[in-house]
Amino acid sequence: MPGVPPTRFVFLGPEGTFAEQAARTLKAARKSNVSPLPSVPEALEAVRAGEADAAVVPLENSIGGAVGVTLDELANGSPLVITREVVIPVDFVLAARAAVDLDRVGTVAAHPQAALQCRGWLRAHLPQATVVEVLSNGAAAQGAGRGEFDAAICAPVGAERHRLVLLAKTIADHADAMTRFAVVSRPGKPAPPTGDDVTSLVVYISHDRVGALLAVLTELAVRGVNLTRIESRPTGERLGRYAFFLDCSGHVAEVRMGEALQGLRRVCADVRYLGSYPRSTAGDPAPPGRTSPPGTSDADFADSAAWLGRLRSGEPA
């Protein structure tokens, strides 16, 4: 809904998740109705149904990788688009309803990504505990607060929100971990390019065609479109059938990206556009002012198109 700020936000809840923390960084969300939902599918379905204008959901983590449920939900169902990305540092704590010695902790609630990022700490300090997977870090804190689990791996804000006692701080194996969240809305006209944008896609290749994935990469490379991320996910059809999620540097309004998208449309079995949006610079050591390779600016494409037009019309080139 470019041009019309969203007024109803949902996020992966319950309250006290990193998703809520990411949502609260958005200026529009701070002035709007912001509500938690129990799962990523429910948050995105609320947007599809018109019950919310935007959803803030986790996309990937610098340690644990892509959040598969989010990718799968974006690849299926009625189309949705990413309008913003938010990157925040993640800091996990171990919290419980009351103070308890670590050797008496039998069950620990954790989101799968959180458990993965704290795997080494858990092995060293809670070898006897069973990790129980839950839908979110907030749900872990909530469950511990209700006494359903002996402890929870959660965000500090989640422990505070659910009035838990901290058993251990900063338990992640990598202190500099970051999580990337997507702000997802119903399709609309993209906001104008900023000069440092990301375009996200899902491409489905023809599996019976030799070099099908190479053809996808070639359509991007020959136009100077930098591929910053590629992730495969099973389509659910049968073993060996995958969809590929791509993040590319550039904006759909730019000529080079437009031509690349047209090329992908020609060579792929299907392409789903997931949006063009400003790149977050949080945690990004790359210097500002990224530029496209020589010969790939809109002016370069316009000049080459004019040159071809002169050739076709018989004018001096």
C-alpha cells in the first residue's frame, strides 16, 4: 500500500518477541494498532484477508539461516509483497517463573531458531534438559510464565513482559547474531527507488531442462544485477522439486531489473514477485553509495536502445 501508511499491524506473537521489537522500530507502527498473532501463517493470512494492513515476520537469521515457514507462506497462497525489511540484533536469555538451579531445569521452551543459536550453551550448561519447540520466543516466555516449562529461551523484553526471573544472560553462541524481518502487505504500486534497494523473487525452474538454474543466474548477471541471496525450498510436489528464493540488488522500476524480470519470465516455469524495498543497513559493514556496474544504469540502457533504434531505421549510428 505505498503512499498509504498502514494503520493495522500484526506480528509473530505473543507479546515480547523479537518480531514485536522489530515492529516497534517502524514509525507507522508506533502510531498504529499493533497486535500479536500466534504464528507466521496466521499473521500473513490476516493481511491476505484484509484484517491487517501489514505483518512483521522473521525472514532469516545470520546464524540459523532462512525461516522456512515464512518463505513457504510467501511462495503459496494469494500474492503478498515485502515493503520493508528490518534488521535487529538478537540477544537471548534463559528465564523461568522463579529462581532455580540450572541442574534442576528439565524442560526448556524455545523457538527452533533460538534453540539452534543457543545450541552450544545448552549443551554446556543444560545437558540434562529437553528442549521443547514452540512457535515463537514470546510463546516460550509465556509458557514458562504459566509453569508449562521449567525455563524458556527468549528475548530480554519477553522475560520482562511475562515477569520471569533471569537464570542466565547472553546465552547465544554468537554474540553478534542478527535477524532480518519482513514487513509484508498486499500487492500495490512499489515505492520509488532509493538507490539502494532489494528485489525479492521466487522462481520455479523447468526441472527437465539442462542448465535451467544457470539460465536464471545468467539473466541477472548479463544485466549487472547482483544476486545477494539464493535459497531453495521444496515445492511439495515430490522429491527433487524446488523453488528458489532470490534477493537481488535493484528495484523493479530500474531498467536493468525490469529487463532481468522479463528474461526470467521467459526462461522460468513461473516467477513470483515478492517486492522491491529499501535495503536495511543495520549490521551491514559495506560502505554506502553502492553503484551498479558500468553500462547498467538507466541512462546506459536508454542510450543503447536509442542506438539500436537508429540502426533499425537506417540512420547513422
